[in-house]
Amino acid sequence: MRTFAILLLCISSLAGCSKSGKERPVNCDERMIKKFEDQLSCNGYPGMYTVLMRGAYQGKAVYFVETACIACNTAPPSKGTRCDDTEVTFGSRDHLQQVTVVKGCPN
């Protein structure tokens, strides 16, 4: 009987633990998606869309919005934003490494 009481006490104490009230920390990708969401578009001019990209510049992540349009002759971005909201001028996309899409358009 004593063993049953100890087991019941352990189960009830573990069941009382809850993650409610604790918010999951927002990572930088999520923050930047929210920051730039009004600039992102998948339904503009046919064949034109704007996506959020991330690359490494001088060893740190930088986020930028890139417009892709074959017929528009748009210039690639030369500025971006770091996680701490500082603006960075990287001059050319060629100076970026590990460029990936953070939020793009569905195929």
C-alpha cells in the first residue's frame, strides 16, 4: 500500500507540470518573417515574386527581401538586416555566403 501511495504521489506531481504560461522563444527567422511580411508576395505580376532570404555576411546572418522576375530586370539587393535590427550594406549579393530562402512561394 505504501508503494502505491508513493507511486500515486509521483504521478500526480509530474502531471501537475505544465508548459502553459511559458511561451516558446521566437527565433530570428520568425521575427524577420513578421518584420518583412508586408513586402513578401507570391501573387504579383505573372512570374514575379518577392521572398525573404538569409545569407552570411562577415560571419553573421543577414536577412533581405529579394524580388525575382525574369522580365522585370530588377537589381539584386545590396542591403539587409541583422537579427538585432541593424542595417547592413553588403554591396553585392556576391559577398554573401550560404544564401537560403527563409520564406518563399509554394510551387
